[in-house]
Amino acid sequence: MADDEKAGEGSSRRTMLKIGVGVIGGGLGLIPLAPAIGYVAFPLDHKVTSSGGGFLPCGKRKGFGAEPVKVDLFADQVDAWQRSKDVKIGSAWVIELDGNLTAFSTVCPHLGCAIDFDPSAKKFICPCHKSFFSLSGAVEEGPSPRALDALDVKEDGDLVTIRYARFRQGTDAKEEV
Ligand code: FES
């Protein structure tokens, strides 16, 4: 009986030893993989897509006046491990109001459709749910909860630049996302 108990104790000690060696060995085996795991997991806790952020050129000052002009904005984009040059990140309507340039995002504040301009009615329109906006961007009609989203514009000599941004849709308040 005593021999059986001793044999049992010896066996469970060996089992514990094997588990301990396995755990330590497994842990040591993962050390060389740590950089690879970090590399693969990088996008999980970092902002991996970035583009623009600064002011992007959109044209010469003399190209803009009382009639809205649609411009496309391009920037280099970093998406996880990929870097792309001159990617179109968005568009804007640029108009001169009271002598100053104003730029509106072409993304409708309601649900994100593309804003168009009707030259005969002199209004910005969203064809999706029929929102109408004045030349100064105010909502005149339709379900849009707020005016067109104005973007920051700068005149740098003869060059006009815009800081492109995206805003939360469907809310009264203009909130950059
Ligand atoms: S998305 Fe523009 S009115 Fe609905």
C-alpha cells in the first residue's frame, strides 16, 4: 500500500514537472516570435489609416468665384503597412462668399450622399433624400439635420489649400470624426 502511494506521488510529481517544463519551454519558445506577433498585431491598437491631415492644394485663387467649383483633394495615404501616393481622399465645393473663399464638404450631413450643385436654381442639392442648401450652405429644405460642413480654407499666395475632414452624419452638431 505504502509503495503504491509512493509510486502515485512520484507519478504526480513527474506530471507536474512535465507541465512546468512545458510551460517554461513554451514561454521561451515564444520570445523569438514576439517581434513578429507585435508586427502582426500592430493595427489592432494603432490608427492605421492616415491621409492628409494638413492643408491640401486645390487650385489657384483666380479659379474660384461666385459660382461653386468642385475640387478633388489628394494626399499620400498610409494604410497599415501600405503607403500610397496621391490618393483621392475627398472633394469639396469652393465658392467665394462676400469676398472670402468658403469650402464645403461634398458629403451630405444627412446620410453621406454626394452633394451636387444646381446652377439654374443656384442651390446645393442632395439627390438621395432631396435636401436643398443655399449658396452659404444653410439647409433650405429636406431631412439634412444641419448645414453643409464647411472645411478650413487658406490662401497661400496664389494657391488655395483646404484641410479635408470627415464629420459624423445624421446629427445636429458638426462633429469631426
Ligand atoms: S443623404 Fe443627403 S438628404 Fe439624405
